[in-house]
Amino acid sequence: MIPAKPLPQNLAQRYAGWRATTYSENRGWYRRLATEGQRPLAMVIACCDSRVNVTSIFGAEQGEFFIHRNIANLVPPFAPDGDHHGTSAAVEYAVQVLHVPHLIVLGHSNCGGVQSCYDMCAGQAPDLEENATFVGRWMEILRPGFDALSDGAEADRRTAFEHQAVRISLENLMTFPFIAAAVEEGDLALHGLWTDIGEGGLMMYDGLTDRFTALG
């Protein structure tokens, strides 16, 4: 038997409120979304962190973004080994089936996943070195970025490591042959962003200068 339980009452009530207001007032639009299929403007690879609200940041409506979330918004290198690859599958679907014109990697401040990787690389989290931990093995994707960090204040290094998560993901995206081809043909543009949760800021990665600069 699968031990699934009913939703908590507060979530059930929120659904009922949404159904009676937002859905009811926009019923035709929702039905059009259902029948016409999705044509997203972009794919966004974001962190699972509940504080990162992708659609809110960009004022996006339902159907505009194809969103994939994982720990620390990481993209692994292309590895067609017949194993299970959730992020790679999402990327493949977005680019080859939905033909999104933009692919955004969105990092953020105070990222717990990046913090875990920082501690692991610094030898302060031996539990994450164990093969049994999914988080530790996933964060190995980011480990090369630790050696590239400059000396400085601890807080600055951690922010720089969050930037590295975006940079390494963009580099790994280009190892996918179909992405490299789409970029080369001008059918796909890659973008790297980092948002400051507390300040509401947004920084954009410039591949030519290898720097993050404030947007707006």
C-alpha cells in the first residue's frame, strides 16, 4: 500500500479559493492553454528553493515558462549512458520538442545547495562525501568551481560560488550537441542570471567579459 494521505486542510482551502476566483474568472484562457498546448517563451532552470519564485520575478503568466528545478540550479555534462537524467531530459524536451528560443539558468543568494557544496569542498561536511547521499553526489557537478574561487571574505566567496553554479551550468549546457547546434544556428540563446532574494536584485552573466553585472 502506498502511504499517501489527503492534502492538509489549508492547501485544500487555497485550491478551493483559486478555483472559485482566478480559474472561474479566466476559464476560457485556461481551456485554451489545455487545448492548444504549450509554446513557452523560455526554459528556466532554477533552484528548488521555495524562496525563488521564477514567474513572480518576471511577471510571467501560466504557459510562458517551461521551468525545471533542481538543487542549486545545476546542469550536468552531456552523458548519454542510458541512466536516469531528469535535468538532461527536461533540457532535451525543451530544446528539441518545444523549440524554446531562450534557455535561462537562474541562481540565487543564500543557496543551501551551494552552501553544502562549499562545506563539502572545504572538508567540513564529510557526510556529503558518502556515496549514499544524493545531494553530495549531485553537488559534485559544482566542485570544479571551488578551486576557481579567489581569496577574500567568506561571504564574498560564497556569493562567487553561487555565480559559479550558473557559469558551470552554462558551460555544461554547451556539451549537449543539440544545444551547441541550436546556439550556433541562432535558434537558441543561453542566459545566466543570479537573483538576490533579500534585495530583489538581478544580475546577468556576460560571457564575453566573464562577469556578472546588475540588470536595470
